[in-house]
Amino acid sequence: MSSASRSRRPAPTTAPPAAEPRSSPAPAAAPETRPREKRPFLLDFFPLDTPDQTRLSAFYDRLRTGHLSTTRCPKDRSLHWPPRTACPDCHTEELDWVDLPELGKIYAFSAVLGGAPLGMESEVPFAVGLVDLDGAPLRLFGRIEGRPWNELRIGQAVRVETYDIGDGRYFYRFRVRD
Ligand SMILES: [Zn+2]
């Protein structure tokens, strides 16, 4: 039953024999008979944000209310990025949530011009970059919106914004300030 269970498309027919008239239709016109293939599995680039999926669900809850935040250790005052479930210095799990500054400046950027991940093809070209937050010793990575990538520049002022990624989950990105 090898022919019935074949899942691969038949190999293209090679050039017709010389005796065949040139006007014969192309052999590739045969109707598709194999089962319709499922779409490729789409990777989910965004975290699952509910308490049963992550111990950092508070981070996403705060994004949902428009606040980009992170954890700070109340003992040694260290500020973490990304947010943590335990302090990397003293290992306490009793951490405070603090809002991060909304303003920052582009430290570096790049652009995705092609080869975007599945599901993001329609967004090409788009810019990503590192942003130094004003007044916090943190450098964050994220999408940069608001200008074409080739109009961005190092040191450009940006603002943090939170947004619904389309299915009720929220994430953050940066937008160039005018
Ligand atoms: Zn600590």
C-alpha cells in the first residue's frame, strides 16, 4: 500500500519524450488527491500569562492596566530585569513590584527585513532594539514602532506602551516620541 500512504507530492515529471507534441498540457495540472495538509504549527512568541502558567502573572496583569513593571528586592534594593520570582542576590521570594519609567532612549536597533517568523510576515519590515530607560539602570529589548526603521537613530527618545497582542494577552513595546 505504499502508493496509498504516500504523503509526498509526486516528483515532477521530466521533459516529455521527443515524440510528444509541444502543445500538450503540462502534466502538473492533475488534481490534488492527497489529504489537505494542516497549516504549519505557529510558534507562540508571547508568554502564557495566567497564574497557572507563570509565577509572574502579576507582570502581565500590570501590563493590562498600562504599566510596565518589574521586581525589586526589598532587602538589598536590587532592581531586576526581567522580573524575577526570587532575588538573584539574596534569594528571597518576597519581592516588590515597581513601575518602570515610561520614557527612554534607543541604545541600538536593527530591522527585520525578511525571513520573519511564521505569523509575522505581514509585519515586515519592523524594527527591534535596545532601549535605556530614563532614570532606571535597565536596558530593555523590544519592538520599536512609530517610524520606519530607516528613520530611527541612536539616542532617539521613545515611550513605553502596552498593547493587546490580539488574543487578550498584553505585552510592551516602544514608540518613537515626536
Ligand atoms: Zn535580594
